[in-house]
Amino acid sequence: ASGDGGAALAAGPGRAQVFTTVVDTFLEKLVAAGSYQRFVSCYRCFYKLQPQLTKSIYDQFISQLQASIKEEIQEVKNEGNLEGLFSSLDKIVEEAKDQEEPAWRPSGIPEEDIRSTMVPYLLKHRSHLRRALREKEEENRKVAESVLMGRDRIAELQQLIQARQQAWQ
Amino acid sequence: MSVDPMAYETQFFGFTPQTCLLRIYIAFQDYLFETMLVVEAVMLKKLDGIPDCKISPSQIRKCTEKFLLFMKEHFDKLFAKMEEVLLQLVLNIPKNVLLPEDRVQQQYPCSKEEFQALQDEVQQLQQQYRAEVALEQALRVELEEQKIVKAELEKTLQCFDGLDNICREHGLGNFKECFAFLTQSAKKLQNVLKEVEEKSKKLKQHDQLT
């Protein structure tokens, strides 16, 4: 029985469900193999002596084994946050269901793999620089114009002064 | 036989699936042995309390070993099947699946050459920008210098204009011509004075001699 009533996104049972089912099946079959008959046939001498106790010991053995196994599974699930990871993975797999091509996998060479990670930053940087450069060039064009005009004005003033000087000779 | 390292799965889960299953296997096995030992201990204790018991501890040990051997065989078989299913269906990432954290790999595939070109372009833009900043500096410095020079020149021009205005106010229309004439006259007078001085000197000398 699934403990989570949330939406089952996957077409089939989710990974958490499969995990639980598989472990339960394992336990079931193990217990079935270690049946009471088998137990008795191995401990025949004791059984002859203490049939009722044998049954009681067997029952305890089975229940203890089951409890330990279930506890271990729960611990593994908790430590690794498996429930969360399973449901995430189910979602990711579901979203990729239309992808037919094999997906990218790490090449094992960090320099190769890191390129794509850095590309978006480089692209952003490049567009930022392009804009800043354009603005700066525009600004400078205007300032250069002022400078040229200033030079003309200074030449003009110098000419006027020269003319006055000559008039006073 | 090559073992699939399941590196991508490890990236996602934070542990290697095989290691996880190995841990579980060992734990289960331990529990099986432990529980069997408890069974044995309980039986031995019971037998201890029975006087004239025909069953020896070593007999019980043989029973335990028999049962355990049987259990272990089934245990291994069942576990192997469980492991197979878990590795294929639960602890695996299908080949067509890309983890969200790796999405950039799909969005921005980039060869070594393309990446280098991009880096070079960025570097070039940075250099160009720095050049423009330097140019801006130089232009602004000149602009400041021009301001000072212009101010000086304009002041000089104002002086000249000022003089012209004074002349006009005082009705000296052609002050400049008068001034020029005066300057010339002053020079002529100076020359005449010099001639007179020399002539008088000569006369005095002549007088002294006679």
C-alpha cells in the first residue's frame, strides 16, 4: 500500500513503490523458504523434545528477522532521503519521456564538461561588454566633437586677437 | 565482464547503487546469523534446564548449521533477484534522461574551438573598452585645458574691445592713428634731440679750440 496519497505522476508505480514491493517480496519468499516444516526437519531432535517451544521459537525467529530487515530498509531510506530522491527521479524521468535520443553524460574530463556550464556566463558578459563599448564610443564621439569645436573656437579667438594687434601697430 | 560504474546515478543519489545494495546485503545477512544464534541460544538454555538431556550442544549446533546453510542459499538467490530489479528499475537513470543540473549541457553545447573563440572575443571587447576609457580621459583633459585657454584669450580680446570703447567714448575716432602718429613723432623728436646734442657738442669743441 502506498503511504503517499499524492499524485502518481509516472505511468506505472513510482520508484518508492517498486522499492517497497521488491523488498516485501524478498522477505515473503525468504520466510516461505524458511518454513516451519523446514525448521522442524532441521531441529528434529529438539522438536521431539519440545514441540510447542519449537513453534514458539520459530515464530519469534521469523518475526525478529522480519522486523530487523524492515528496520534496516527504513534506516537506509532515511539516511539517503530515498523517498524524496525516488519521487524527484520519477518526475524527471516523466518529463523526459518524449526524449528519444540518449542524453548527455559526463565525459569524465572536467575541462570538457565545464565548457557548457560557463557559456551562459560568457554570453552574458559579452553582451554586457558590447553594450558598454557601444555607449562609451557614442559618448566619446560627442566629447570629440566638443573638443574639435573648442579647437576651432580657440583658433578663431587667436585670429581676432592677431587682427587687433596689427591694428594697433 | 565490465562493471557499470553507474556514475550518473551516483551523481544523483549521492551514493553508488551497488554500494548501497552491498550494505543492505551485509546487514540482512548479519541479521539472519544473529537471529539464528538467538534461536540456538534459547534452545541450549532450555536443554540446560533439562536433567538427563540426550541432546548435546554440538547436535544443536549441527541443526543450526543445516538450517542456516539452507536459508543462506535461498537468501543469496532471492537477494540477487532483488538486486537486479532494484538496479534496473529503481536505482537507475534511463539513458534518455538528463538531470536538471546538467541542463546547460543540452542548451549550450560548445566545442573547444567555439569556446576559445568566445573567450577571445570577450577579451578583445575588454581591450577595446579599456581603450575607449583611455580616450575619454584624454578628451576630457583637453576639454579642461581648452576651457582655460579660451578664458585667457577671451580676456585679452575683451581688453582690446575695452580700449576701442574708451576711444569711442572720448571722441577720439582714430585714436589708433593718433597714437601711431604720436609714436612716430616721439621717435622723430628723439632723433632731432640727438642731432641737436651732437651739433652743440661739436660747437663747444670748436669754441674751445679757437
